[in-house]
Amino acid sequence: MINGGESFFMKGGSSGVLLIHGFTGLPVELFLLGEFLNRKGFTVLCMRLAGHGTDENDLMRTTKDDWFNSVLDGLAILRGACEKIFVVGHSMGGLLTLKLSSERDVSKIVTLAAPIFIDDGLGLRNLPPREFCGNACIVQPRKKLNDVPQAANEVYKKTPLVSVHELLDLIADVKKLLPKVIAPILIMHGEDDHTAQPRSARFIMDNVGSTVKKIITVPNGGHLLPLDENREFVFEEVLDFIRS
């Protein structure tokens, strides 16, 4: 287990927040948000998604269904402790949040930098067909982050190509499911996101079935909204939305 890869649970009141981390990410990336919400009285759970927090070979053996099953496990655990459930997902966790809301009853949902459209600079046009990916991986560089839990820098250094295909399949699934999402939703996206194109937020806004929906563009925000320098703005907006 990578340091920071462990699921975490913070006991609070009868309202719970399920946090869902992103593709190749770790629960610790949402730890600061979890602490913030817990201080405000919420019970918080962040599950480690299958294939994450260990090594690339484990990720290679998992599918989008395995990741979603991890989310369902988290929801079941939190329902045992809380009367009301909110769900907040970052990046691919935002996609899983949307899928969860299309299939399960939750009070409100928040997506942070959910990737309906991947930035062209990541080179997806060069991704080989799945049958030719084998055990191949690509190097996944990420600059070291400061003023965050040290374990948040312990991400996978390589990404299996077959796992990228699973992510793209999940995106395709979620696009079709958006009309079934009816929970009140807050959609947040950084204006300087170079991983998930900012137009992803507008696509979600225009296609969800929710009647209560709000979109916020984070000024100077990148992809890692829960760890960005302006994360307190993100945290406060999430809190205001789920409390309202």
C-alpha cells in the first residue's frame, strides 16, 4: 500500500459525505477537504478505488466496474452511519459520482474537474487500440505539490494503457447516463485545467436531468482543485452547496 492510499473515515453527525478520488489518484488527495467538512459536522468517508494505492499492475487488472463497485461499497458503509448522503468526486471520481447518482438515491452531488473531454495535450490520439496495449504503460509526470499532505505526492509514476481505455469507456457511459442524474448538482472546474477540458463542465450542466444545478469556474484553478492554492474557495463553495 502506498502511503496515503488508505481509505479514511471521519465520524461526525448524521449527514455524511462520500468522497471519491480520481484516476491513478489516492484518498489522501481529498483528505484536506474531508477534514474541512468533518470540522463542519459531517461524517466523511473516502474509499480507495480498486487497483489504486498499490502499484500499476493492480490497476492494470481492474475495470471501470471494479472502480464503481468500490464506490457502492463506500455508499453502503456510509448509509449505515448516516441519514443523509452527499457525494463529492474529483476528476474520474466526478464521473463515478454522476454514475452513482444515476443509479442510487443521494441528497446532492458535487463534481470537481470531471473529465468529459480530455485535453488534447495528453496525446490520446496516439493511444493504441486496446488489443495492442498489452502490459504497456506511459510515464505519468506530475510536479511536486507543496503545502499539502506529503503522501499526496506518492502517485503512480506510470499509467497502464488498458486502464486509459477503461477511463474512456467510463466517460462514454456517463455521457449516456447524464439525463438520469436528477439530484441537485454543483459542477466546479478550474479555468486553467490542462487535464480535463473546462468545456466538460458546460456539457454536464447542459445534459444532466437535475432541475437544481449550478456551475462554478474556479479562477486560476488547475485540475487538482482539492489541492490547489485556492482550495479554500473550493471547500467553501462545496460546503455552501450541500448545506443550502
